Amino acid sequence: MTNISLRIAAVVLVALALPFTAARSDGNHAPIGDAVRTLPIFDAHVHYKQPAWDRYPVASIIEMMDRNGVAMGLVSSTPDEGTIMLWNYAPSRIVPELRPYHGAVGSSNWTKAPDMEAYLAKRLEQYPHQGIGEFHIHSLDINDAPLFRRVIAMAKSRDIFLHVHSGTEPVRWLYSLDPTVKIIWAHAGLGASPRDVYALMAEFPTLVADTSLREFEILGSGDRLNPEWEKIILAFQDRLMVGSDTWVNSQWDSYDSIIASNRRWLAKLPRAVAEKIAYKNAERLFGRTISMELIGKR
């Protein structure tokens, strides 16, 4: 048996410890069920922040991805050096994006930092980031419009995404600044209700969302997915991706169970829908080939 086969077998053994309930989904289309274990996962919300560097060296991160069938990940970090460390170690497995946070600049003050535009421009010039973010808009300040127009211009000139952690109104505001901006909505809004998530996704037909931290809400209780989330997933199946959000070390500690929880809700979807959300949407959005053949590689 090859090393790749051994690693894939290990992924299956981890998955076998967790039950996958086959439930009716999407009319008469049978759910993928147990076969979800064979799908590669694109983790669309990964952070490799400085507190994780000693506890989880880069090799251990890729080993965790291998163990869970995570073929590739979209990574941003505080500071950006964490992302670049992972990308240098495993360039075929990491899609880097640039988080603005560094030094004393964090989620609450990054839009006011005097060097922000220069910092972003320099890092984007140095490394092949495929997004700017994940960044927070805790409270919308329209006085930040000049900065955001310049950030949007940077992203558009490189044809890359903004990865935005916010409620619904900041997303609407960003589209008002430029309707053609490419946005990934982190956590599908996190605090937003399913009704508001559906409305925003319907209003902006290019809006993409990752579902990190939403997995248990989506799973609901019983054999079916949460009905409100099932409606969102089936309606916007071409614009959703799963994620882990390893924003603190405890998320890395729980990485196996987080990915398993995402596989559990994907298992309740028809194969074609599960494949899109697991990895095929990411293939299209980032121009990558994602398969289990990446497991065991760097």
C-alpha cells in the first residue's frame, strides 16, 4: 500500500468513528451518506496565528489536514508571517490571503492604522495572496470609505477576494462602494439569522460565504438538516464553502471533530451538492485542482 493510500485509509478510520445519518434531501435525490468520507475538503477559513506556531509546527498542521482529508485550505493569520510559513512549507496545499492585523493593529482598529494601505500593498506585492482578509467590520463607519475604496481597488487589480467578517449591512455597504467587488462572507454572517442570510445571498448573486462556526446550527436535531439552513444550502449551493476557523489553539485541538461535524451535515445532501460545497466551488473560485491525491503531499 502506498503512503497516500495509507493516509486516505487513516482518514476513513477517523470518519468511521462518527455516525453519518442518511436523510432524505432535495426531493427524490438521495443523500451522499457514508460516501462523504471519500470527498476532499477545502477548508475555507483557516488561521495560523502566532500562539499556534510553537504548539502546532507547520508539519503538524499539514498532518492534521491529511488525517481529516482536508486537501487544501484558505489561510489568513495574525500576523501574516504565519500564513507565509504554512505556504512556504506546503505551497500545493495552502491558498494564502492577507489579514491586515499585525503588531498593535487588530480587529478593532485596523481601519484607522495610518500605514494600513502601504502595509497591504507591500505584502500583496511580496506574496501571492488570493484574498484580503479575513477582516472584521465590527461597527460600520462610513468615514472609512476612502480606505475601503483603495482596498477594493487593490483586490480588483489582482482579481482577488475580500474576506469579510461582519453583519449584513457592512456587506451591503461594500457593494455600494463597488458592485463588482468579490466578497467571501465569513461564517455566513455568524450572528445573522438564516432569514437574513438567505436575503443577502439572494440580493447579491456573486456573494460567496463560508459556513465556519455554523456547522451545529446547520445540522439541527434529527435526521434532516435545519430546514432554514437546508433552504439556504440548496438555493446557494454554488456559493458556499465549509471552514474550521482555527482562531484560537482550542480550535486546532478540536480540528478532527470540527471537520467531522462538517462531513456530518454534508452527508445529508445529494452527492452533487455535497461535492460543490466540500471542494468544487473552491476549485472554481480559486482556479485550483482539489482531490484526495493531494493528501500526503506538500
